[in-house]
Amino acid sequence: MLTRRHVLAAGFLAPFAMNARLQAQEITAVEQVEVRQDGIVGRFHFASGARARTAVILLGGSEGGLPPAKDADDLARSGYPTLALGYFKDWRGQPDGLPASLNEIPLEYFFHAIDWLKRQPEVDPDRIVLMGQSRGGELVLLLGSLRPDVAGVIAFSPSDRVWGGLSFFGPPATAPRPAWTLAGNAVPFQKVAPQRGGPMRDWFTRSQPDEAARIPVDRIRGSVLLISSKADALWPSTTFADEAAAALAKRPGKARMENLQFDDAAHLLMGTGPGMTKLQFPGSSFSIDFGGTPEGTAKARAAAWQAAKRFLAKIELERAVSPR
């Protein structure tokens, strides 16, 4: 159990001083603490001695479980305390304490996680950034539209529409179920149009549009970074990103928006190191094509991860020189 008192940093820091601080954080050891508090299930990664920093909630996609520790460690090592948050179990049924599948997950669960992270002394409560991939990319856009206190959103391979639930690892659903609920009610979702033998991307492009399922991204007050690939074979993430970017561009104020796209990369763009372009299920003929080439995916992932950290650094610098 983590119980901390928030420590506020006094005064203003010049940009060169902040850069020096970031460099110091990069060589500091990273600590990991399992979090089982306020109903949330995750792992908190932070650099020793970090105080009042821009912080990240890291969210995976339909693979379930906790996001990779190496990615959260890398963010923490760069000076950004990170809560790697689970919201349903992976194929092994881990971790304990989470739903078995991506169905009817209360958005209040993520609200509790945001509030928990704000209370940690390593974290500046005004600088929480949500980062997610695939269904997690959909989720961070949705959460950002509901939480005006979020400083930024980084959405890898996102969707600007809400989709239905999934039961890959849990009991099969007998009817379409919502992925998310709010105040006990289903968040409206768009249904996919699966086709036997057809590319998974077509399931989404052929689906009947439902405006009730579109995420009101124009309500996001913080900065937004969208990252996608034109070769994404899982769903048309560049189309979704362009739709989101068009809506975000209409926001009042000066909140930043970046729409970064690659030509030859797979769906799985978030994280350090090489990424997967195809998943073959052992003992079966079933496989998932994520698109792109291994070379293009590796280059895109490296560039995307650096872009995400530059995005975080800008939030850190902007907040450091602005009045509290």
C-alpha cells in the first residue's frame, strides 16, 4: 500500500535548468511498486528522488494484463513517473482482481487511477498524461473527453469511435456487450461487421457508422498526440486519427495537437524495441496480421516512442514556466 503526501515544487524553473533535471533523472535508478489500492490494479514506476513530475498512466489494448514493465521503466528513467494500469486479465488470467474480459469496464475505475496518481509525491497533479494503444488508444481519447484535468493524451493506433466489448480470454458473449460503462450505463458503441476469411481491417471499414459512438474529442482540454500507420492491418487507425485531428483542430484555445503517421508499420506502435507484425496462435491455423514490415515497424516504433517523450517534455516545460 502506498501512502504519500504530495510535495509541491516552489518557484519557477528556467528551461535550461529543467533540461538538466531531466538528464539527471535519466541516470537515476527506477523503483517499481505494486498497486492494489482504491480498487485499482497496476504497477507504479518512478525514479528515486523524483518530485512533482509530469506523470503517465500507461494503458495496453485488447491483449489485457499490465503494460510491459520495460516501457514503464523507460518512461520513469526519463523522468516521468508511470502507472502501468491493468483493466482486464490477459490470456493467462492475470493479474488477479481484474475482470476476465474487455466487457462493461466502468470508466470510474480509470477516474480512481487518475486521482490516485495525483496524490503521489513524485507527481504534479496538474500534469497527468494518458498514454494508450489500440483499444487503449480509444480509451485515452474517451477518458480525456471526460476528464478536463488531464494535461495530455497520447493515443497510439487509436479509434475516435467507441467499439463493443471483447471476450478473447473470458467466457464467450452471447450478444454484443459494451466495452465501457459510465454511472452504470453502457457507453454507446459501434458494432463491427466480421467477415469469415476477410481481413480484420475490413471488419471496421465495413461497419455501419453510428454517431452516438463517436468520441467527443473536441472536449479534450489538454494537448493530444495521435500516432498511427497507414499500413495498419488491424483497423484503419490513420482514418480514425484524421477524423480525431479534424475535430481537435476546432477546439478553442491553444492546446497542441500532433498527428504523426507512418507508411510501413504495424498496428502495435507503442513501446520500446521491435514490434510484432504477425501473431500465429500455436497449434492452430489462426493468425493476426498487424500490417507493415519488420524493418518499417522497428523504425516507426523508435520514432514514435521518441515523439511521445518529446511530447511529455513539452508538457513538463510548459507547466514549469507557467503560473500555478
